[in-house]
Amino acid sequence: MDEDTREEEEEETREEEETEEEEPRDEEASTEMAPKKLWIRGEAQVPDESKEPATEDDKWLLVPGKIDNFTYTGKNIRVPGSLIGAAIRKYWPGIYTPVLGGESKLAYSWEDYEIAPYPGFTSAADAVIKKFWRNYRVATEHKERADVILRAMCRKLTRQQWYNQRITCIGHFYTEQGVRYTKPEIVQGLAPPMKIEDFMSVVPHWADNNKRAAFMELVRNWVGENPDFKAVSDRNKVNRGHQGTHTAGSSSTDRYRDRLGKKLGRQLGEMEAWEHMKLVTPGPNEPRPAPATYFGKAKENKEKYCEEYAKLHPEVEDPMTEPVDEVAMMLAGSGQPHGRPACLAGGFKPERNFTQIKATLPSGSYGTSSRTTCRSRAEVDAHLEEAYAAAYEEYLEKVQEHDLVKDAYFQWSSN
């Protein structure tokens, strides 16, 4: 073999070796260039029995709130609403038969839970409540009030589960496709519509296996195949309006106040927190910072309260940061229309009614010109006498006409 041939073979060998070495590097480069899979947050679940408190003292201590919900202190305490929601999903009856031999029904409300049986418990509601009290406790003197609040929370949260689950399924489905949609975007209809098979590809763990058929009935409601459900849904959409989502979501006033106070690094007044709760959350495509937009008549009610507060306490610069003034609150809303004040509807209980508060004010300090004033007793009595006299005169005329007709009938029948 001559020298030129040997050099050519060595050159080919070097090229082959370089190619073999480059292939693994190309695979690594392609792996690094591949898009990172989006993270999907798992759903909250109830704790296993092995992880539940062993004694009564180990349970989380709750205190019933003034109106609804529970308050608590300490660290690492699970929010009661989170565990209730997880238990409602875990013990979902699916499709059940309310009456033996009757038609089957999809469990959708807390009333269904109270009727539907569940293995090992008297009902699905019994399963949810017992699971709750295996993790929480209250003082003996608060137990009766706590039971009332717990059932009220269960009734409210049951319907919310299916609304939230639809949003969760949409988010999970598109996340698996590599596209992220936030909850506000889904609520505003920015995510493409999904079909039944799309929803059934992301069935949650609590509805898998023997509850898939029941979950499909939920999906039929979501995609509009159930005309009765769709009619109710369309009506509710109209009633809710198109103002966007609440800043505080479903949080109570006290909880939102604490959370916002920690975020801002200072303690907030009740009215200040209420004002934040009534602000509309800007849409994803709106400029930031967006102008303050309030729900309903919240801005008008706030201005009325500040006006009445300034009359009582002219030295205060910002009434919203001060403790709630009962007199200003009642005067701003002219009492409690429909049993609730205009502001802090769920968290304010006045000690005096509107009439009692007005009686303590100086004469003429609270104008009533916009209201219809009652006439004097003499004017009312004179009006009633005139009306009675006119009605009695008309009555006598009718009696006289009746007597004439009756006499004419007797004369005719006797002939």
C-alpha cells in the first residue's frame, strides 16, 4: 500500500470517528432546545386516616365567626374551606336514586348529599362532616354554632366545586397542549371551547373509575347539551353582568383584610378592605395600572358613607381607614334595606336600628325631605269619612236598583 492510499484511509477513519463523537452532542443539543413541559398543579385532597390527628388536642382549633366561616390562629393550619371542598369531591355520590325504584339523579347540590347514600356512612353529607371534625375542633360552648356554620359552608361550596372543576379541566387540558390559560382568561371565554372527549381526557382522580359516567353528565352540562341546565346557566350569566371578576374572589371580609394587610405591611380598616373587595379585577388585556372600577353601587355607597362620616367627625381625613361608625353607616344607607347595610353587608351588625339612631340626632340634622311625610291624624280621619260617605251613597243606589229589579221580577212571575 503506497503512502497516498494510507493517508486517504486515515483521513476517512478520522472523519468517521468525528461523526460518531458529534452524534451524542447533537442529541443533547436537541434535548436542551426542546420546550419545557408546563407544570400542572394538583388538586387539594383530604388527608389519609394515617395522617389525621391522633387525639382531640392535636386537631386544629377553630372559632366560629360572627356571620359565617371560621377564624383560627397558629401556623400550618389548613384553611377549613379547602378541606371541605376536597371532602365534597372525594365523597361525591355521582348518580344516585332518591326514591327506591325511581329515576336516577346527578348529585349537584348539598341537598343531594344529605339524601344520597355513601358506603360506610348514613349519607354523603355525613361522610363530609365527619371527615371535617376528624381534623378540626371547637370549644364545647361553640359546637352548636359551629355545626350551623359548617353546613352553611358545605351548602355554598358544593355548587362551587363544579364551577371550579370546569375551569380546572380547561386549564389542565390546554396546559398539556403546551398553552397556559389563567382562571380570569377562562372565565372571560378566551380559551377555545372544548368538546366532551376533551374534558374526559382530563378526568380528576376523584371522578375516575366507577364515577366516569356521572362525570360525563357534568360535562354535558358544561358543553350545553342539557337544555334545562343551559337555560339556568344563561339566566345566571345575565344576572351576574359583565363587570369582570371580584378582587377578593370568595374570601370573607376578615380573611381578605388579613391577607391584604400582610401584603401591604400594615393593618387595614374594615371599610378600606371592603373597598378593595369591591374593585373589579382588570382583564388580562387591559393596561396596568387600570383605572379603579367598582362593582354595582359600591362607589356610590362609599361616597355616601364618607359624607355622613365627615359630618360626624370633620377632623378625620380618611374615614375609610378608621373604625366603622355605626351612625354614619346607618345614615348613609337610610337604615338597612332588605335587612343589610349598603356597605359591609355580611360583616356589620348594628346595635341600634335606624329609628333609634335618628332619635339621638339633633332636630333637623337628618333631612327627610326626599321621603313622603305622613299626614296628620285629623287629615287622615277627614279623608276616611269622605271616602266612607261616598262609598255608602253608592251602596244605597245599588240596593235601590236591586229592589226595583226584584219587584219587577215578582210581578212578572205572578202573571
